[in-house]
Amino acid sequence: MSINFGHHRLVVGAHYGIRDWLSQRVTSVVMLVFTFLVLGQLLLKSGEIGYELWAGIFSPQWMKSLTFVVILSLLYHVWVGMRNVFMDYVKPYGVRFVMHVFAIVWLVACAGWAIQVLWRL
């Protein structure tokens, strides 16, 4: 939605344009490449899929670092999507604000948990 003020135009709403569109695509590609990498490692490994196999895949420092980047990509991807849905469909500002705060707290908690699990291996 845009509001005209003489020669000036103010754009409001959840339409952040190319930045959000591009961030969703880039984070999707990062997650897709990571998924294929993990699947490739599973296919190349022999034996039963269990804790030892998963721990072996995620134990090298490069894999932990890559997984951390994927976790950040996932969290940002989720945040952009949730924020846009909230802004498009939740009209009362107070309710939308509470939902934004809850989403941020939840995503930060998920990040903390994921990092704890990742570096525990």
C-alpha cells in the first residue's frame, strides 16, 4: 500500500521488496546445498545409520561451521516469512507486536539449542 503526499510517496506494509525476496532465495539455496551435502555423505558411508554415523558427519570443524551458517540461514528465512505473514494478516498492532516478540524469542531459543547440540558432538 502506498500513500501519496504531494510529490512524495510513502510505502507502508509488509512489502519490503527485493531484499526479502532475495534473502528467501539465497537462504533456500544454502539449505538445499547443505541437504544434498549431508545426503551425499550418508550415501557414501557404509553401515547402519545411527548416532556414531551422525556424530562422524558433524564432528569436523568445517562441518560444524557450515551447519552453523545453515542454522543462521534457516532462522533468518523463518523470521522473514513469519514477519511478512504477521504484517499481512495480523492487523491490530499490539497483537502483531506480541507475535513478533514471541517469534524472535522462540527463534533465538532455537538457535541456542541448535548450537548447543552442534558443539556437543
